[in-house]
Amino acid sequence: MRPNQISLETAQMMAEKLNMPLEHVMHTPPHILMAKLQQAEAEKSGEEE
């Protein structure tokens, strides 16, 4: 499987938000990354309320 075609800065931001190693972010299918980001944002907004 090819690595994701995203910039290093984007991959680093995703790794930080998702608390995942950079290598995992680069090799996780994009639809799974987007679902995990949405879940992390929902949890973050739930904590702020």
C-alpha cells in the first residue's frame, strides 16, 4: 500500500491530534484518518461545553 499523499506538516498535525506515530498516519487509509479526526474533534468540543 502506498503512503498517503499528504504534506509532512499535515501528517505531523494529524499525528499530534490523534496521538499516533507519524508512520501510522502515513499508512492509515484516508477514510479512517478522517473518521478518527472527526471523532477527536467531537470529543474535544464535548469537553469544552
